[in-house]
Amino acid sequence: MTAIRSSYTDSIGFFGQEDPKELAARFGTPLYVYNEKLLRQRCQDLKGLSSHPHFHVNYSAKANTNIALLRIIREEGCVVDAMSPGELAANKAAGFDEQSITYISNNISAAEMQNALDCGLLISVDSLSQLEQCGKLNVGGRVMVRFNPGIGAGHHKKVITAGKETKFGVTPDCMEQVFAILDKYSMTMTGMNQHIGSLFMQPEGYIEAAAFLLHLAEQLPPERFAQLDHIDFGGGFGIPYHKYEGEKPLDIAALGTSLHELITTWTEKTGYTGGFYIEPGRYIAAECGLLLGRVHAVKNNGENRYVGTDIGFNVLVRPAMYDSFHDIEIYRGHDASPRQPMPQTVVGNICESGDILAKNRLLPEMHEDDLVGVLDAGAYGYTMASPYNQRLRPAEVLITAQGTAQLIRRRENINDLMRGYEGLSYPSRV
């Protein structure tokens, strides 16, 4: 098959020995395709940020919870977090044990918190209310507290997770209240963490926030500081989504130099003997994933050209939710005519005006039966998919290190949609 626009995936050998047209024929579309080599490389990038003996990469599983990918991430020496019972089950199925899983909670019920405690996990709480709840359930136990450093970062207000306009974290001025609750339930604060936001492309804000958390830890009373063994700087490491425009990636080497210097200097200064953690999700998973779809219709409404695909926002919601940009590749269908670039709006098959994948994007003219590849879809793609309009969630395929395709999640079917109704009775009429 002759490609129309595929120089990026060609340059990195994304599809290995496979061809996107054959993958679509074998597994159907839409289809999530992941590259094992790229996934392993991103894990290794982050593991190499610091040679500090107690430096850890804590993968944020909400980015992508496919069990096959989680197993690869575990094999690369990363630890993992969970934010729900479902994520916890996926982590355990991938082989992570209780020592390798941190439960990062946010406004959870007592029952959910008890489930995490029963699994022997360290729980992070991000409010005084949740700290109180944890104390009632975990008298004499340990806990991690998430603090809000007041420094936010991200490409959209919905992904900024620190500062005054976010629901996350305990502000430092509440520290005495934190101590009071800890003492009330004889709990030990063994961890402190934070998260400033998502998709930062410059290291300075992250280093500034990390320094803030270390300073906050340093201000703890000596007996409380001695109990710390888990300092988590959070994640948010960005990736270049505008690849065809030459966007530069995050300078991971510069970030590593600054971070390693910060934690080693602080360790020498304070005598801290515990672990340092970063919490990336997107950086590890995003670039290893591509979403393959098919063009089913094209039309003009006035001067606007619309390209209708089977990639609705039920499959990839980021553009509709965050106005996110994803580069698009095009692989030729049956039409072999020359293609000139033109503004086109690429849309999905959901009955919503906001079902837009790319708006007025200058791309080679697309025709029915062309395949499109949505780049950098490995993070917050399938994990945010839904059965809206009662459409089926797609299959997932891994291009293995040997270059061949392996099915790692089957496509949903109608029985999957109907399973929740099994055994229920309904009135014959209203």
C-alpha cells in the first residue's frame, strides 16, 4: 500500500513488519496499535533521570491500563499507582505486588479505602476530610498526604492540578491540622506527594515544584521528618504532539540533570534515607500508541469539507474534552489519484456536533476507504473510551519487539453491552 502521509511512523518503524491496511483488515477499525520497543524506551528514558539509589519511576496507570502494557512497564523496573479498584485489579493482574503499588485516592468512599488498606497499600489522601476517614479505618497505620504547591502547569485548565483553582491537595497552611489528625489516630505520615498538572514541556516549573515539596518536608518537626520514606514529585511530563510541525520534545536530559542534582544535594543536606518518586503516565504511554480508523464518508457543507471516520469521541475523547491536538497520518485506500493538501475537518460517527477529531486541518485530500492514523494516542485514549451511542469499544494490538502484531484486547461485542441487564425483569408496558 502506498502511504499518503506517513513519514513519522516510517521513520521510527512503528508498524514493524506489519502494514496498517493489513492490520485494519485483520482486526477491524477503529483499532489501537501499540509499539513495544517505543514503550520500553520511554520507561528507560525516565529510569535514567537519576542514578540516586532510591529513585523510582511510578507509572500513573490511569494513562493506559492494558495489562499487557503494564507487564512490560513492570519488566522495565517501574512501580505503579492505582486510583480505583479497577486499576488496582489490573495492576495486580500484571504482576505488581503490594510493595510496588501506591493508591492515589481522590474523594473515595470508606469501602474503597478499606479495600486498598486490606491489600496492604500505602494510600495517598488529598484532603483533611479524607485523612480523617483514613485515620478511622487505619488507626496506628501509615499514610501519604498530597500537598498543593500552588504551582500549576498544563496545556488546558482541565489538566492543571495545583494552584488555587483545582480540587487537588492540602494547602501547606493546613499542616498543623494534618498533624492533629495524625496524632488523633496515632498514624504516621510516611509519604508526601504533589502533582502540578499535565503536559509541561519545560523542566523549570517541575523542578521549582519539586524544590517546594522538599522544602516543605524539611520544615517538618524532626520526629516527623524521620518517619518519611516516600517523596513523590508527581508527573505531567509532556510529549510533542505537533510532530509534523517539528515540535521539540521535552529536554529529558536537562530535566534529569536538574532533578538528580536537587535530590542528591538535598539528601546530603538532610540525611534523608527514603525514596524519591516521579509519577509519569503520558510520557511513558502516549507515543507508543496510534489509533487506526477508516474514512467512510466525505462531503462539503458550503466551503467546509468534512471527512467522516469511525473514530468518534467515544473512542478518543481528548480533542472534544480538552481541544487537544493529535497529528494525523493518511494511508491510501483504493483511490490511487494524486492528493493535494486542503483544509479538512475530520469527524467521527457520534451524534454530537462536538465530535471533531481535527478542525480545518491542512491535509492531503482524503477519500472514502482511506485509513487514518491518529498519532500519540497511547495515553488517555482507550482508558477514557466509552460506549456512548452504544458503540463498541475497539480492540488493542501490540507490535511486539519482533515486529509482529499480537491482539492484547479483543473488540467489544453487543453481548458485552447487554451483559449488565442479564437477570433483570422489566415491565411489558408503561
